[in-house]
Amino acid sequence: TYGVDNTPIEENSRWSINPVSFKRGYANWATPSMNNGKREKLGEVMVPITDQSGPPDIDHSTKGGSWQEQFGFDLVCLDGEDAGEKVQFIASSHGGKSAFDNVYQAVVNRPDKEHCFPVVILGFSSYKNKNWNKTIYVPEFEVKDWSDMENHMLSAGKSSEAATLPVNAPENDNEETPRRRRRAV
């Protein structure tokens, strides 16, 4: 699902991940017992993945909050009912961070320099948490193909009908796009 209304995704729809949008950051959530029964976000900061700064120096401990590292990226649906829909994935859970790392490693080890956008099927696995007595869902991004900036698929050479994800491009054709080094994870 995606969005505040938990809109279900169409099964087997393809989504393109924008690796330029990879980001890391921190979120701070209140502990309900220390915040009048409310579990609310007290603060959040997201920066490019290359920024290695730490969490903000803001103390929310009176409401039980502590800064938790999180990671995220932008996606766009390529086909089906949600074609063209743009969403953002951000996770601070162990399973969510592991899913992010799997996508990040896939991009680092992509099969082709030009096809840098992983095309994925959104899925999940689950397990029963005995302490909370509830089912925990873990996101999974199964890489099915790779797209270039014009949405030409590596496997088929076809272009998707959905709009491409925005990439930080130069303002005019004479400028070069800045390149950044990625830190090994």
C-alpha cells in the first residue's frame, strides 16, 4: 500500500526507483506513555545519502523521543492502475533499512552504466512478533529490469508510457551534472 489512505498497489505493477533520490536521515517519535497517549513525529530531517552528518541536536526526551536513523528514495509506477503515480519510501525499521540496502547494492552492482534505474515489483514478507503479539510486515523490492533516463528497458528495449522520475539535471546543456562519490556500505 502507499499514502495516508493505504491505497493498495496493483499486483505485479512495475515501479522505477530513482537512485539520485537516495537519502538518509533521522526521525524522532514520541513515546505514547510520555506524550498524552499520542505517538506523533516530533522531528525529521532527510539529506542526500552522501551527507554523513548526524542527527539534529534537539532533545525530545521529555516526550520519550530519540533520533532513529532512516533511509528512503522516490519511486514512480510504470504501468497498471497506478501508472505515473509518484511515491516516496522512507523506513527506519530494521526490515525497511535492509530493503533499502538491497536496492542500494543492486544499483551499485547494476549490469549496465546507462540503465541506472531499477525497475521493481513491490512486495513484502511478514513474521509474528511475540513481544507485541502482532504481524510485522517487511518491504521487499524485487528488481525485475533496469531503465535508462528515457525509460528504455534493458531487457526489452521498449519505453514505458509513464513519466520519468526527475533527475537533478544541469540547467542548460553546457553544464555538466555534478558527480558524487558514494561511500562503501
